[in-house]
Amino acid sequence: MMVATTADRAGWWWGCPVTALTPVPAEPSRVTIGIPRDAEGYRTFTTADAVAVHVLRAGQEALADHLARHPTDFDTVQSTHGFRVDCGFGGVPLLAGVVSRLECRPVNVVTAGGRVLLLAQVVRDDCRGGLAA
């Protein structure tokens, strides 16, 4: 399970579940990030300067459910779900204690059925499993 995070122009943090993450064979490293089109903050992601994708550990699924219902409630992310949140590239919230994460700069947006696909350049990663192309 995965979640994406971003910050809007006013500095508010947003999160939502990710429906797909696909490496794109290109230089520099790029990925496509699938965001549900019915997610409350999907438009924030389509205009963001930076996005982070977090691969969750087993047992962290409740975080994705929480962000699907309350996309800007990072107080509960920290207090109830126990995640430390740091500030990353472009002011994006970064969740500590996940399997891996990518910090990305979106370069294109495509609407495809029930989701929005962000084509994004990987700026920084801490992937141990080689998610980045």
C-alpha cells in the first residue's frame, strides 16, 4: 500500500492513497503516480511543484484509509498513527518509518478514467528495492 503527500501553495499538507506507481525507463529517473480522481485533494496534486510517494509497511494500512477521508489531518497522522513527519523537497511532508519513499517533481499530468497520472522526475529517494527506474 502507498500514499502520496504534497504541500499546496499556502503551505498546507495534503495526503492521499496511491493507486499505482510505475517506473518509467528514462533519464533522469521518472515514475508515474496514480492518484484517485475522487480523492478530495487530487487537484492539489495536479498543480503541485513536488510530491512524495511512501511505500507503507505491513500494519500501516490505516494511514492510507485516514488520508483518504481526512487528507489534511497530519496531526492525527502523528499523534494516533505514530508517524514522525519531516519536511522534504519543496516543503512536502515526509513520513518516517515507511518501507521507502520517493521525492518527485511532477512534469506532466494525464487524466485516465478514475485516476490522475502524474509523470514525475525522481529528485531524491531512499528506496532499498530499486523502485526508481
